[in-house]
Amino acid sequence: MKKQKQPGENISLKTKKNESAAVMAWINGQTNLMDSIRYLIENEIRLNGVRNLQHFIPSDRPLIAATIPASLLEMAAASEQARDAGRPEAGNDEGSGAGVDKADSAPGEADDIDDEDIESWL
């Protein structure tokens, strides 16, 4: 039986080697990826309740890039570059430590990766 996750525990997420450009643009466009994923989960629960999505989504899905106009992908990339250009560089005294998520920078914290997580990536 799969170990039940508890609040505050790490979860792992790995992209596919052939992940669509749109998915990668969305991931890279998030300033707080975990909060964005949590928001999507909360919306799914609000709409459909708690359920195992593997029973409702096809395992093989067409690449999303084919359904998204290139102009939207270009706009996402441009907004990400503009956002990154406005951030202070590492080592710059201005804003040192500002915007750093303490959970991401905690020393010695390793992701807990279960064997079942790895199996789902294959």
C-alpha cells in the first residue's frame, strides 16, 4: 500500500523528457510553482471532489503544443524574460534574500522520493 502523505512532507514532480513546450513555459512562468500546483489541485477538488484522476484521464494525451498558438507560447516566454530582467542578480546587495523561498533554500533537506513516485515516471 502506498504511504499516505502528511502535511508538510515533500512530494516529488518530474517532467517528461518529451514534455511539451507549453507545459514547460507554464512551469517556468510560475514564481511559486508549488502554490500554483496547489491552486490547480484545489480547483480540481472544488469541481470534482477528491478522486484518483488516473481513472478519468487518458494515459496517452496529444501534445498540448499542437493546440496552443505559437504566439501565446512566445508571449509567455517574453513575459518570463521581462520578469527575470527585473529581478536583482545574485550577489547584488539590493534585495538580498528578497523573494527567496526558505523552503527551497533550507540546507540539508532532501526530497522524499518514494519508489511509487519513480515507477510513475517510467
